[in-house]
Amino acid sequence: MPIVATVIIGFNEEGDLMLEYEIVNYDHPLESHIKNVVVDKQEAYILTKEVNISLTQLPAYIAKKYGVQPFCQSAPSEAIALFKEILGHFASSGVKYEYRIKYKQ
């Protein structure tokens, strides 16, 4: 079976901006993991000011700008490149974020 990956952007329960990269390895499930980036609401406002949009419009704006397809699986190399490109934008904008990796059990 293939290894597939997805990139998702939206808000978590606390209202913080969340970017997620998930990789699923069907042959070796223990290698499946999620890279999670959380941008505090106040930091996310920095991104909204750059493009003059509201906070609620930010996930859709980023998805459109970077071509994130909702719930669309892709090759891991494509998904990680997209994930890194978005993180690069956060960094170049001076946005602070929390980064976590969680392996599936």
C-alpha cells in the first residue's frame, strides 16, 4: 500500500490557527505521524494585517494562496514541501508558532 500525506489548515478548539501535516504509512503504521503547528491568535493577526483580511478568513486565504486542497491526500514529498513553504511564510512574517510531532500508536 502507498504512503500518503495531507496538509490541513484551520482553527483548533481554542481559536488558534493550526497547520497540520499528516503522513500515513499503511505498510508500517508506527511510522505514521502528524506534524502540528499552532499559531497563537495574537500572532495570527500579524498575518491578517499583511493582506488586510479578517482572522476567520485566514485559513481559506492560506489554502487558496498555497493550493491546499481540502481533505486531499498527496505524495509525501509534495505535502511536506507545501507544509515547509507555509512555515517559511510564517517565519518570514515574524510569526511565532509552536511545533509538535506526534507519532501514531
